[in-house]
Amino acid sequence: MKLLRLVPILALVAAFAAACGGGDGAPKSVPSDAVAVVGGETITKVSYNQTLDQAKRSYTAQNKPFPKPGTATYGAVRSQIILFLVERSEYMQKAKDLGVTVSDKDVEARLNQIKQQYFGAGTTPGSKPKTQAQIDKLYNQQLKAQGLTDKDVKDGIRAQLIREKISEKVTKDVKVSDSDAKKYYDDHKTQYQQPAQPESRDVRHILVKSHAVALTVYSKLKAGGDFSKLALKYSIDPSKTTGGRLTVCKEKTVSCPLKTVAPFENAAFSLKTNEISKPVHTQFGWHVIQAVGPVNPPRKATTIPFDQVKAAIKQQQLQQQKQDAFTKWWNDTKKDFAKKTKYQVGYEPPASAAQTTTTG
């Protein structure tokens, strides 16, 4: 169980404030003890090295060798760390502009939710939920296994909460009206079409090679034998692993692809519910069939009415439009910061190599 996958691997860093030195918001040269300047904020080499060390500890905790300096993999990790710290700084500055704050209480509440989600349930269905002491013990075991501290996790959670609150702020005016939903419905009606269904029936069967074995199976079933167990023991059909269950159809369609041979079909549709057939011979062998439900009548193709899907469409479209709005805002934010970001020579991520650098 990887609880802390919820905190991206490079979220194993100190709090925002630890990553950045103060500034007045204006771009400036990169000091010799820094890897970058983002707007007026300085990302120090100390912060970079701390983050790199935490990444190394995470690798060690998972018994993975950390990439060697000079390799492409090491360069990729290095670039990820720098980009991560830069984006953290950008988020912090925008959070300040938007008046977004996250309290320690907010962080604790989310952490408790996560602990309950990953560690709170019993180990088997119906077992008692774990005590808080048991939950905390499992949580601490995961921290150790992944080379993390409680503070690492809380800092990652704080970052996620800030992102969520920023998203709420920048997408608060996104709305989806009934008419928007109706237009989507009309433009995508095929999504709401239910294909015609032929007459069908749910059955289960046991297929064997000889009539003699089929009679043995039939006798055992009539005597109260367990169908699933007998199917697993005797059947040569792949359905044996699912108790011999099949849905057979009078016509082959996309929604009901299994149309069986005539002797099997005739027996399957003539049985009463729960009735077991005598052995039926087909080109595949001998079948013993049981009808597990009534015959399902054919159904014409229909389109689900708009009113039945309106709420779902509105929710789906709202989520998509909010995501699109946030993505646009974030891309615009990064473009704006790109003009105000400078990297120390040797610390430029590949996509930013053309940006201003300072020797130091």
C-alpha cells in the first residue's frame, strides 16, 4: 500500500517558505547561493540540496539505486526538482495575490481523512475498524518505508490544499446552464442511445465430452449437488471458472454477442426458471443446462430522455470546464512568470535553457 503516492514524489520537500527567500516581486539577478529567482523570490541551493537529499532517501527506502551524476536519469531528476521548486514558488506567490491561506487545522483534517482512507478499515470484510493507535502505527511504518517524515507529508498536503483553493478561486464563475447541457445532449445523442436487445436468458451449463459423464453430472445436480463445484470439476468449457454462467441470445448483436447452436438454444429457452435439463448434445459435446432466470423479452432501441441525464451532464461539463479554466489560468501564469524567472548557470531545466541565466 503506497499511502504517500498522494504526495507526488517531488513533494517530499520542506514547506513553501523554506524553498524561497523573500523578495519584492521584481525580477533580479540570481545570487551565487541560489539556483533560480522566480519573480522576487529566491530559490536557494540549500533548498535544492535538501530536496535532492529527500529524493535520495526515498530511493534508498525503496531499495532502489539513486541515479549517478552525469547520467540522463540523474539529469531528469535534477530538472524535475528545479521545475518543482519553481512551480511551488509560483503557486505561493499567486496564492498570496489571491488571498489564499491554509491553516494547520486544515492540514490535520485532510491528513486524518487520508489515514482513515488507507489504514482505517478492517483487514477483512466485516472486521472492526482499526483503533487510532493502530492507524498511527501503520502510518508511521509507511513513512519509514518511503523515507519520509510527518512534516514531509503535511507539507505535501498543504501544497495540495493551496492548489485546490486557488482552483476554487479562479473557477468560481464557471457555470453550466440547462441550455448548455441540452446542447451537449443534442450534439452527443449517440452516447445516450440504448441499442436494441434480442430475447435473452441467463443460464449456466456444464459441458462434457461423453453422454455417460453428462448423465453422472445430471444425477448429481438433481440430487442437490453444487452447480459451481461440479462445473469446476467436470466442465471442459471456459465458463467453468464462473460457475458455467452464460447469457444466451436469440440473435447475435453488439450488446448480446452470444448466439448458441440450435439444440442448446432450444433447451435454454424452454426450461422453467431453475429447471435443469437432461443432457443436450451439440457439436461441442454434451451439455447439462440450468435456467437461472426468466426469459428476458426483446427490447427496441431507445434514447435516454434528457431529463434523466441532465444532472449528470451538468456535473460532467462543470468539472470539465473548471479543469479547462484552471489549465488556461495556470498556463497563462507560467507564461507570465517565465518572463520573470532566471536560472543559475548549470541549473536550467531543458525547457527553460533559453531563459536568462546568471553565472555564480
